[in-house]
Amino acid sequence: MSTAEQMATEAARAAFGTRVPVRVEVIAGQADPRLRLATCQRVEVHWPAGQRPWGRTRIGMRCASGPVAWNITVPLQVRVWAPAVVAAVPMPAGTVLEQRHLRLGEVDWAERDTPVLLDAADILGRSLATAVPAGSAVRAEQLRRRQWFAAGDPVRVVAAGPGFAVSGEGVALTPGLEGQAVRVRTESGRVVTGMAAGDRLVEVSL
């Protein structure tokens, strides 16, 4: 393994932590063949600013001891293989996920920026916003947002601040979609804005 590949492997392992055992695969590309680099006695490998150590990336190589100083980048593809929830069968958009649709498999976590899922139980009953081919990881971005309640539904409003929390009842004025803002009319008639946080639950930060 070259110095660049070893450095990429160590950086990818560090970036993904110890949540699950990972297997790192580094595919090194070639420097631009049009370059004519002077002979160098010592080449240093480094990560250029803004380059991450996984996925399709670039690693830097610079001459630290030679007649001419030079600094280039070389393409790399760093794959981080680890267990994740994958589609057991081809699933079109709109599929409501059941246990038979899912299994554990080894996938490249670094293939996309969005996180993979580790436990099928967390997404059973959710529906897909996009199609997922068999064997591909099911990622959070591919799930439709849950609707916790509809406009007009009674909801519980929990307001929290430093060192305290109070709750009350209200009526939703807008649909409660997971992770989105919602407007609620409280028992006192006041209209507040909070986040849809669960089944008929709205959280308001003070």
C-alpha cells in the first residue's frame, strides 16, 4: 500500500469512528500525464484544504526536498464498506416499508453524503420518496417525511427554556410534518410557532 493509500485509509477510519467495523478500499488515480515533474528526494503526502478523506476526493503530493518545489493533487476514490439496512427487493417510490423489504448488507457508506441506516426497526411503516434498487442502502433522504398530525387536530404544546418546561393544549393551524415548523392556536387564543416533534406533539423553544 502506498503512503497516499495508507493515509486515506487511516483518515477514513478515523472519520467514520467505531460505530461499526469498517473495511476501507482505496482506488488511486493517476496524476495528470501532461505534468513534467522534477526529480524529488522526498515527497510529502497531505490533504488539500476542503478535501474530505472519503468518496471521490483528491490527495496532495508535494516535493519537500528537491531542486524544484512542486505541489500536485491526485484523484482517489475511498470506499468505506460497513453493514447497513439495504433493500431486499427492488422497491418503487411509495413503498410502505415492511420487514420483508429490508435486510442487512455491506454497502459503501461513502457513496453519498447522507447517512445510512443501521436498524430496520427504525423505519418500518415509513414510505419511500424515491425508488431503491435491490441491494442498495436505504438512506434517510429517501424516506418521506412523517405527518404527525393534520391541520385542525388537537395537539399538545410543550414549551421549554433554561431550567423549565411547561405544556398545554392547542389546535394545529397547519399540518405537522416531521422536522418542519407548524403554527398552533393555544387555549388562550395565542398563535405560536413550533416544531412538529411527534404524534400530535409540538415543541416550542423560548
